[in-house]
Amino acid sequence: MIAAIILAAGESRRMGRPKALVSYRGLTFIEHLLQATQHPRIGERRVVLGAHADEIRAQFPAGRFSVVVNDEWEKGPLSSIQAALRTLPPSGIDGIMICPVDHPLVSEKLVAALIDAFDSTGRGIVVPKFQSRRGHPVLFRSTLVPELMSAPLDVGARAVVRAHRGEIVEVPTEEEAVVLNLNDPAALARLGE
């Protein structure tokens, strides 16, 4: 089983409103990611909230995913990853897929391709690659969870990626969404409708 962790705890200062609730083509960013992570191998989904937890939680019915509130969201994304990891079952998880809310437009097809590469290669880290750039979501083998839990907050999950360069599988994709960081209104406006 794979656990998907959707990171939506930040302040969204540049966007001016919670990114999780920004709508694009009829779905909020969170809904886009929930849709993309509907894969048979994904058995746990955690949405990590922080700065706007009450406002975001009020918009979604219970049961579609589990909410984790990170009271230390100001310490950065790794603190949210760690908060979610602490809530996962102690066994039965093969991998952790990290989905930042500001990269919401990835497809179910891409998620499936990442999972296929994860299952077929046995490598520790799977990343999508658009042209020459690596993007999101990133899939970590569960054996790397202790390192994610102990990585420096200021470096984040990149510390684990850097420490395991030889275990990375890059999955080529034509989906620019893997590198589109939608963190302000201008980035969203460039997409058009």
C-alpha cells in the first residue's frame, strides 16, 4: 500500500487565500490532488493543514481523506510531512507519495506511472521529470521514513533525495504540471481556463 500526503498547511501569503481552496476548472486544488491519487495502490490519504485548517476543513466532507493538523506549519513543508508520517499505520505501507498543494494539476495517469516505476524498479525514490526538470509528486520507499523524520527542517525532504542520488528513478512526462508551482494569482492567470 502507498500513502499519499497532500501538503496544504502553509499560509498561502502570495496567493492571498488558502491555496487548497483555489478553484481551477471547477475543482479546488485539494480536489484535483484527491482525484489524481485515486489509485488502487493508494490506501491511505492524508491532507496536512495548518494556517487555515478550520476554513479548509469546513469545505470538505469527512471520510474522503484523513486530516492532519500541523501546529508547527511555520517550520516548513518537512514538518508537515513528519506530522502526517506520525499518523500512518506502523506496518503495511510500502511507499509515501508527497503531493504539494501548489502542484495540483498532475493527472491520475502520471500518478499511475510513478507507482508503476516504484513497483517495477524497487528503487528508493521516484520523481517525475518534465524536459530537464524534476517535479512533484515524489514517491519515497517506506525504508526512507526514518530519514524523512530526522532530516533538517531547513533543508527538508531534499536532504533525503540528495543522500540517495543513486536510488532515484526519473519518470519522463509531458505533463508540465509536475513543475508548475501555482503559488500566486499571476501563476494561475498564466494558465488561463
